[in-house]
Amino acid sequence: MIEAAKQIIEKNWRDRFTIPTSRLYPFQWMWDSGFVALGTSLYNVEKSMMEIESMFSGQWSNGMVPHILFHSESETTYFPNYDFWNSNVNSGAPSYPKSSGITQPPVFGFVLEELYRRHQDNEEVVEFVKRLFPKVVDSHRFLYDYRDVHGEGLFYIYHPWESGRDNSPIWDESLNRIVIKDGDLPYYERRDIQIADASERPTAAQYDRYVYLLELGKSHNYDGKKIAEESPFLIQDCMMNAILIKSNKSLISLGKALGFGVEQLQSWQELSMSNFSKKFWSEELQTFVCYDLRGDKQMLFKEIGGLVALFAEVADSTQAESLATYLQSISDRGYFLCPSFDIDSELFDSKRYWRGPVWPQMNWMISKGLALYGYDTLANQVKSDIIALVDKLGFYEYFESEKEKVDSLSHGYGGSNFSWTASTIINLIAE
């Protein structure tokens, strides 16, 4: 499996970065690259450093790291391409590489720490970490300066694509506030359903709303403060804020080890930590949930993002026990861990994008989190479940969560020969 995984990453390598998969996603994606760098660091750390450096070559002057970098302007098989985003309406966006106008989960703090931990005797790696450290700090500063509307240490997203959990049912209510009339949207042609099974992808109505929010961001020159005033979709995502806290912690540790000042990071971290559980913990559901700033209410759904609080170590022992008990109950009922949405909800769909399937990189974070709280047996099960799925169904983007259905399948869902799946397998087996 490790050799097969390495071959997939090699196949998806494009000079200085990795694409997620050759047909469906032909550019560089932000959090994909972070997870790929973790895998390659176990056998080719030079490639990991090139991967990360390439991603930060597209960082905006305000600190934002875009969720897509379009290193090739001649590749036309993907929508929305660089010309549709037109990110240069913001004067801080670089002319090259062209990019999208939104960001993704801020994973590079913990990725950088992991590279340093694995290679701290390698002078080249140490110098690389020192060089990237202030750039990653700037990417966090962007979130606190431009996306924290109430000064709570909790940042917002204005597009589901920023969350990484693009098509999750948790976004439905907020998206449904958007009423699209004739003439509101420019003409566009989806490419994803020409490549992947439409039954696994977002619906046409959902995609229209994605394009609406893209256009809204563009109309404000991708200025976070102006977007916050108008966007009908304005959400503090518990998972993204948990990842920010995890990466803050990693940067603080790295900064102390490498001689950087960490006072600003500590100030941010204290504020984020103090408000995380207050805003996101649901006593009713006994899990962490997202917060709808437009509706001024918690979004009461059980979903995979709430479990990442374990990875960030922001759950107390009682909360951690509730999350672990929830996961164990899912497993006992005949599901592979970890389904991306509540299996008891009428909105659960074990096949469709983020509405129920298992995602490799999520299992890596959640298994790490469970181990941090002493749930070693359950952590190992989360690892072994994704390894078993990949072993049977191949290196796909995501996987069926119902065990009975898996028995009759010959492949996973979404893109095949997927880079973060390959990287996750390398990490999990190595660990």
C-alpha cells in the first residue's frame, strides 16, 4: 500500500507541487497540499518543502493563502477557473500564480511543526521552517484581522468551499436564504459532473448558490470586512476554528524552539480558546457545532467537523467522552468511521459529497485527537477503518460509510488516485 501510495503522489506531481487528482482537480489546493506534505515528509522531505513553498507563492499581501492556485493558465478542464475568480480585483493578489478569492482550513501551522519534529536534525529543513514561519503567522493574522467580526478570536467563512466540507447539510439552511432570480448569475458550465458521477456531487441548485457567493466576494474585491456586511452566508465554522487553534499551538511551540517572538500568537490563542466552547459546544447534541452569524444561533447538527475539537485539544474530558461515545455507537451500528454526517438524519447520504461518506484526512486528524485524550483503541479503529476501505476500494477521494454497502462495491467515490488519500495511508501505516 505504501508503494502504491508513493506512485500516486509521483503521478500527481507537477514540477513543484501535487494536484489532488489528474482529471477532477488539475491545480494546487491548499489543505490538500498540507496533508500531502505530511505524507511525502516521511520519504522525500525535499518534495514536502517544495509543496509548501509552492502554496505560499500565491499568498496575498493581506496574508490570505488562497484555496486554489492556478499554476497553469492553459488548463481549461476545471470550473471555476482563474478567469472566473478574477482575484486580481483585489490589489493584494499576486499576478502569478493566479488564485481563487477564498481560503481553506489553516493546516500549515501543524504541518510545519510535524516537518520540524520529524527532521529537526536536518539543517535544510530547519532553515525552511524558519523561512516559512512568519508567512504562516501572517496567514493566521489575516483570519483574525479580516474575518473575526466580533473580536472573539473566532473567524467566519462566507463560502462553503472555504470549510473544506463543501456540500455538507450543515450549510443548507444558510444557502437557502439565497434567492436567485433570472440574470443574477453569469453563464457557467460545470465540469465536475462531466468527470465524476453526478449522484456523488452537489446538485445544480447548490452549485448556483456557490457561484452566487463567489460573485458576491468578487463584487467586494474579496474584502473580508465588506463581505461580512452583506453576505447571507456568514458562519463561524467549529472545525476551521479548531484547526486554527491547533496550528496556533504548533506555531507557539515552533516559535519558542526557533527563537521567534510568540506574544501575538499567544494573545490570539488565549482569545480563541476562551470562546471556543462557549460558542460551539451544544449541550443538547453533546457535540461541537457551527455558529450562524446571520441567524445568530448554533447550527444544531452532528457532523464530522465537531470531532476535530479533539485534535485541537479544546474539549474538556467530559466533552471528549461524549464525542468518543458517539463514535463508538456509530461503529457498533455497522458503519465505518468516521461518517461525515449524522447517520440518523434524513439529510444523511452515505454516497454524496460530504453528506455521509468517510474522508481519509479527517480520519487522520480524528485518530490523532482521540489518542491525545487516551482513547487509543478507538483511535486505532479510526485508522484501521480507512486503511481497510482503501485496501478494498482503492485510493479514492472519499468512501462509502455503510459496511453493508461496501461489501458490494469495487471502488470508492469522487476522484481516483487521490493524493491526500495516498498521503494519509503513508502516515497511518508509518505511525
